[in-house]
Amino acid sequence: MLIRATLITSALLCAPALAVAQDAHPSFTVGTATAARGEKALGVLKVPAGSDAGYDIPVAVFHGAKPGPILAVVSGAHGSEYASIMAVERLIGTVNARALAGTLILVPIVNIPSFEKIVPHVNPTDNKSMNRYYPGDPGGTQTDRASYAITKAIVEPCDHLIDLHGGDLDENLRPYSYWTVTGNKKQDDFSRAMVLAFGLDHIIISSDRPTDPKASRYLENTASTRGKPSFTAEAGRSGPVQAGDVAMLVNGVRGVMAHLKMTAQPAAPVRAPVWIEKVVTIAAEQDGVFRPLVDRDAHVAKGATIGVVTDYLDRPVKDVVATEAGIILFVRALPSLKKGDTIANVGVVQPAKK
């Protein structure tokens, strides 16, 4: 269930040995934001018009008083995952560039159309998920062009990237991180140490991400396939913004900054996380009304009933059961259900090392 302390300690000790590009330039620019040493700059990353409208993605750049690594933190690929957006907003208001070594790039909201129209999961302009089309296409629709702009202006200049997410409007989610295993031991040790420094106590091991940088699909994976140790973290759920979820993400980013020695704050990594070896998705087989019988973070046995689907006259249609034993990473938060919707994700816990 848990990675042995010796392995965790080893990862923490060897991770900083992976060299990062020290930013030695007197200023740093992302989009229209240019920050001099020890300064903060606010601006936008412009997504040009194409087959549909263009728009501006907000960006903040903190160019530290001293050289150091370049860390990008991006949220709002899904514009109604509010806790992650508010966490980056808080960082924009509280990070002190004069006390920073290195450069911090903060992008609070990628999916402005989703945020403004309160549309979960997709960009309503072209009905595409904004975390599925990286590295992007300058000749594609709005999502493709935005992904291309982020790849060029944020992923390529950075040394590390954290992609923040959370439960969307229909997802009752427990916090967790993803650690991508690339097969490059040095890079994987570094990214594992970053995930531990972030501090969430449940970590999903992702070993099935695309390996082609030209078809990287996810934002974090776009950085990882380019040799940049990076990861994804999720907290927040189902609409309302809870202070604890926001603080969890803010403190996580600050923990990674401490680990990278961007700040003088001491690092305090999680020491005994639960490692999830795979995630099993349970999808709806028909339209109807969903009633959950378990909460997020419940531990369920294989075959356990996690919810019931009824028709619109409250007649039972189907019991929804766990196909494998594990932890409910999230369960559907809304009664409305159509065929193909995700009802729950079950995390299968990695067996204890012997």
C-alpha cells in the first residue's frame, strides 16, 4: 500500500541532482507580461482568432531577485473547477518576487469561455476538453490554438510545471495527485520528489500516458514528454469553493517551491502517501436519475453497490457496483445522468512492498 520510507528518502535526496535551466536573464516575458528581476508583472497570453474567436488567457510572472528554476503553475483548463482557480488567484496576490529565487509563472484560468458560461468539462466555443488537445495546433479550433499558445509560451520555457485541477460541477472528489512515470529514472525520481513535496496523501501512478511529444494530449504530459519533471494535483469539488481545498493547493505549490529552493521556506514532504496503481472508471449504461450510496474517499469491496439509477418515475433501473476493490476517488455529485457519463472513479491501491 505504501512505498517504503527508504525509497521516499532516496527520491528526496537524489531529485535535486537533475539540473534545471537557471534563468539568468535580467527580465522574463510571457505573453504581454514582462517582469524585471525582483518584480511581478501581469498580462495576457493572446490566443489568435482562427475558424472561431480568439481570446486572452491571464498570466502573472514573478521574476525572482535571484536566478533559479522556472516553475509554471496552470489551472482552469476546466473553468468550473473553482478551487484550483482560486488557489492560483491567491498565489498571484501573495507571492513576493523579491524573496524568490527563480521564476514563477501563474496562469489562473485557461478556459475563460467555460468559466464565464459555467460549462463543465469542455470549452463551449468548440465543445472540446482543454486538457486533451496538447501540444495544440495553430490552425485548429479555439482549444487547439490555446493549447499551442500555452505549449510555446509556458511549457517550452519552464523547467517544471504543476497542472491544478479539482472536482467539476458533477464530481464529488477527494484530493489526490498524479505522478507520471516516464521510464527515465532521473526525471521520475525528480517528479516523484515534487509530488511528495506538494503534500497530498493520495498519489495516482500514471504509467500509461502518451510518450510522443507531438501527441502529448495532457498539459502535464506535454511538459513530461519534453524532459521536464512535472505533475498534476486535484482538490475541490462540485461547485462551492471550500477554504480548506484552496489552502491545500496553495500550500502544495509553496511546498514545491520550497523543495526547488525557490524560497527560504523549509520543505515538508508527505512521508507515507497512499499510492494508487490504477484508476477504474465506472460509466453510466443508460440515462436516468443517479442516487449515490457512498461518499468520496469511501473504501469499497469489489461488487459493492455504490449507487442506484432510477427512471424519472423513481423506478429502479440498475444498481451501480464497484468492478474492483479500492477507494472512491470521486463519485457523481448530481442526479442528472445520461449514458456514457462517469459515475465514479475507483482507485486501486498498490500492494504493500515486502
